[in-house]
Amino acid sequence: MPASQRVPEVDPLDSAVPVGRELIRLAQIIVRLEEKELIGVHGLSYRQMRILKHIHGGVTLSSELASRFGITPPAISETIESMVKKGLIKRHFGVAQDRRAVILELTPDGERLYLETQASEDRLAAEILSFIGPAQVKRLGAIVAKLVDSNQQRLFAERRQGTARRKANG
């Protein structure tokens, strides 16, 4: 890993460590709250909701979904198959350039459910932030955006390196 991407050694007594731990704890709480809503109200797993979100956003190949989720193609195929059976996703074969490619698309029910889950996510986001004022929300927004961007770049770089290693090892 290039030096610019290495995670620095951290002194556990450093003031950043407790804040980082609290962020991790908050992320876990948020995921649990979202999963509770997804399963209880929408009958979806967290992974299924993310698949709807990615397909809605233009990701149409299962291999790309697997790469983005950091899981194997068979694992994503199993989830996609269950969503096809529920009538949320449909598959069709690719265009002339690659007839083997299977293109994923949301069905009308899948699109409706995607929109419902996004409305639920918006409500949850508002509830989470309801404990702080507008000025704090604005400051937090800038900090979180920076954290998301830098950590997402790091994650993508690690995934690219892992893919390159797997291809090299054949």
C-alpha cells in the first residue's frame, strides 16, 4: 500500500480515538435502526435495499454490484435471485457488444419500494439529527462529507488493489 494511503499508527490515548470509536458506534446504531425499518416495514434486508439503490442509480451488472459491496459474485447472485422472485428486479441479456452480460433493472414494484425505502431513510436521517440545532447540523454535514469522501476513496483503492492481486494470482 502506498505511504499516502497507509493508516497511521494510533496512540489509543489520542483524543481522536474515542471520537472515532463513537462514530463507529453511531454507524452501527444507524444501520440497526435502518435494518429494523427495512425488515419490519418493507420486508427487505439492508443488502437488498442497497441493491435497489445501486440499480436505481445506474449500476446494472451483478459483477459491479459484487465489487461495490466487496462480496463474491455468487453471494450477490443469491440475493439478486431472491429479489427477482419477489418481482423487484428483472434480468435481460446484454446488447450486441456482449450478449452474455445480464443487465439488471428495477421492476415497477422495485422502483416503488426503492422510493419508499428512500422516504424511510430520509425520516430516519431527520430523526437522528433532531437532537442538534441547524448550525450544528451544518457543521456536522461538512465534517461528515469530508470523512465519507476520504474513507470511500481509501476503500475503493483497497478494492482495486485486491482485484489486481486476484487477477495477478490468476
